[in-house]
Amino acid sequence: MAKQRSAAAQERLQQIVDAAVEIINEDGYSGLSLQAVADRVGITQPGVLHYVGSKKGLLNEVIEYYYDTHDGAVEYLKLFEPGQLFEGKQPKIPEYCRLLVEQNAGRRELVMLFQVLNTEAISPKSPAHEYFNKRSRNISNPEVDHHWAVPAGVDAQLTASCAMAAMYGLEGRWLARPDEIDYMAEWAKWEDVLFPLPLWEGYR
């Protein structure tokens, strides 16, 4: 059960999380310190510890807030569950990817945070290692079946995995060269290659 906080306490925690995100984007998780967060927020290090408990606790707060409460693509998949709006229908991989691209195009700082943490999480020593491994498994693991609507003969899980890998690669280019790359426009071109017509007619 989530800890109940007053409005003032929740606002302070948000300030701490926002400061941590800024620092991670600048210096990586390895460059994050509780003192740096405290300095940026304007409180003491014990004050930060009061809200997050530890550096790992701060990372958990960052992940919970930015990923577990800001994922419209997950909400899209939920619409196809029993009792929901699209029960009995199947989600479409291109539609899912398009939603992610549209969503991420408006939250560049979050995408950068994901890229930084995900890269560092390659190391088993990273406190976020298992979290990001689990996220990737949800796309590539055959046991996690979203029952995608795909053309006959198309491997849904492999296609979804390749599409997400392509998206991740494009995000990296966009983050590095935002003045040169229009993320959404570029993805529209990639979509025609990943999900070519007429094969994907009716499945996009």
C-alpha cells in the first residue's frame, strides 16, 4: 500500500524526484548523490532521507512516479482486457507503437531518463537492473502474450520486439540531435518499413 502523505509532503517529494531526474540526465545514476539533490531542492540531506530513505529508495520513487504513473501505452493494452472498452478485440502493434511515439515526443526529459537508466542497468550491479530486464521481457518474452492482431504468418512477438528495438534506437538519435530529427515524422517513415502495406492493411 502506498504511503499516505499530506499535500505539502507530496509536493516536497515531487521536488526531490524532479531534482533527481535532472541530475541523472546530466550525470547518470552513478553521478547522483543525496547531497546534490538536497542542494538543488534547498533542504538538508537528512531531509531528503526523510522522504526516500536511501539512494536506492530515491531511484524507486523516480521509477514509480515517471514510469508506473505515466504510461499511456499500458493503459491502451488494458482496454482489451475482460470487462473493458475493447473486450473481444485485439490490440495492434503499429497503433501501440504510434501511441508510445506520440506520448514520448512530448516528454523528452523522461525519454532521456529512461535511456540513461536503461543503459546503466545493463550492469547486474545496477539497482535498476532487474526492473529494466523485466520491462524488456514484457515485450520479447513469448510467455507474455498480448494477443496482437497481425497478418497471417507474421510472428507477433518477434515483430513487437523488433519494433520496440527500432523505437529505442530512434529515440537515441532524436535525443542526440533534436534540432535535426522530428521524432514523430521519422517514426512515420519507419512504420512504413516495419509494417508495410498491403500486408499490414487493416492491422495498422
